[in-house]
Amino acid sequence: MPLGKDYAAQECSIARALEIVGERWTLLVIRDAFYGVRRYKDFLVHLGIPRAVLAARLQTLTDAGILEKRRYQQSPPRDEYVLTDRGVQLWPTVRSLGVWGNAHVPGPELRTFRHAACGTGLGPYGECPACGVVPVPEIEMVPGPGLDPDPADAVSRALLTPKRLLQPLQAELA
């Protein structure tokens, strides 16, 4: 029996969520938005995603209220994509998937996350063992030893230094 194109027959909140974030590439677009990627060209080069696919994913995420499209340049018109509050609420999902991948899919440690205020590494659920719940803007991403020290693209180079989640990368990429 062929796999259906959607989950319309499923009466489940997970199926409804997968209608928005379950397509290939979508969670990686969201991950990059947490890392501070905001511009179309930066998503494009960092992800290596086909243009049409990226455009479709950004449109879906914008329509769903996960990303907000903001104009940053008038002539020629250029927009950036910023996580909304609804999008930021996906952090526990992105975090949990990364923790699961680190535990069950062999590979080098690429990034760690810590509470910027105290420097303590986050627990498996994104909590600070010393302070408790950490708001996303207070999470610092730290490059791990498995990252390529000389990546080809500007986004990957900008992500080689510690930075807080949600802080835009465009100043570093100019």
C-alpha cells in the first residue's frame, strides 16, 4: 500500500504537527533559525538545499506562524526570516532530537549547549542543572571538536565561535 501524501486520516496532535514540520529539510531550517541564520542566501549555502525546496519550506513555516518574514532592505527588496514565539517553542523538540542523535547515531560531537549566565552545560531536556529552566535567548551554543575547523561557507565559519541562540548572524557574514 503506498504511503499517503498527508496525515488527514490520523486523529493525533503529532500527525497535525508533522503536517507543518515533518517534511525533509524543515527541522534543519528551524535549527538554523535558532542558530541565528535569517537570510535566504545563508540558509541556502549552509544547508545545501535546493532553491525551490527552501522557498517552499520558508513559505510553509511563515504561513504556519513559525517564522516571520521581515524586510531588511528596500532596494532591491530583501527579507529575513525570524522565529516567532510559536517557533521558539519548538526548541525542546529540536534539542531532544539532537540529544537522541548524539546518543544513538555514531558521529563526532559537533555542538554543545550551556546556560550563558553560569556556563553550566544543559541537561538532556535543555535545563540547567544549577539554575533550572533556561529561556532560549540565554542558551549559548558552543562548537564541539567534531566541527570542520575550516568550512567553505560563511555561515559555518560564523558558527565556529560560541554564540547565543536566536542572535542574528548577518553582521558576521557581511
